[in-house]
Amino acid sequence: MKRYNFLFGMTLASCLAAGTAAAAGAEGAAVVDSVESDGAILWRTNAVPSELIGRYLYEKQGEPIIELNADGTGTFQAHGVPAMPIKYWMLSDEKGELVKASGGTKYRYTVVLQYGAGGGGNYPEGSYGTWYWTMDTADNCANILGERFKCG
């Protein structure tokens, strides 16, 4: 099985061993299942922390954007192309506990997403990917892909 690196050089196995965090504000029973991406099994849950929801702007200014809705849908805009629909979940363990890495003023979750129509060769419809979502509590800004920000 392929191993993924997380915040501060941690692997998936070490993140799971170090502990996980339950999703805040999830309504109803969370759904947990797994998907295969690049030869690795990814456990995912629809229990999404409320702080992830919102619009993320490139370099805090504008396009390309990422939008994450509370219902697990959203949009992703790659550089130079129109936005495409996505579905997303949170990386979890088999029990649905979110994988969370933290250190200093930062903590990180991993978003598991499925690309919708319009992505072309780099983002084929129906394929899966992962993004890091990182919150820096020092400046109250969250980022995805290290370049799309939501602050405040």
C-alpha cells in the first residue's frame, strides 16, 4: 500500500497512531467508507468540521477558487480553466475518526475529493485526489494546496 506524507513529515500510519479528532457539529450519523486512489485505500467520512466550509481565494485575492459547501459538494478551479464540480469527504480511520496532524499554531486535515465533469486530462471526471487543509491559528487563516486561503 502506498504511504502518504502528512504535516511535519508524518505518514498516514503515524498520524493514525498519534491520534485523531472527531468532527465538530456533524449532524446525524457519519458515513464511513473507503475508496482506492493511486493504489492506496483511503478511508473517508462525510463528517466535515465546520471550519472547512467556505470559499478559498488564490493568494487571498481571487481566482482560481475552491468552494466547499456543507453538503459535501463544491467547486475547484485549476489555473486558467473554468471551475468544475467536486464531491468531498475527510480522511479518517476505519471508525470514522478524522486524521489530524498538529504542531505549534497549525493543524491539518486531509480532504478526499472526487472530480466532476470539466476537469480534462489532469482531473478526469470520477477520479479521486487528496488535498491538505491547514489552519494557522496565529493568523486565523486556513489554506488548501498552500495557495487558496480563507481567513477570519
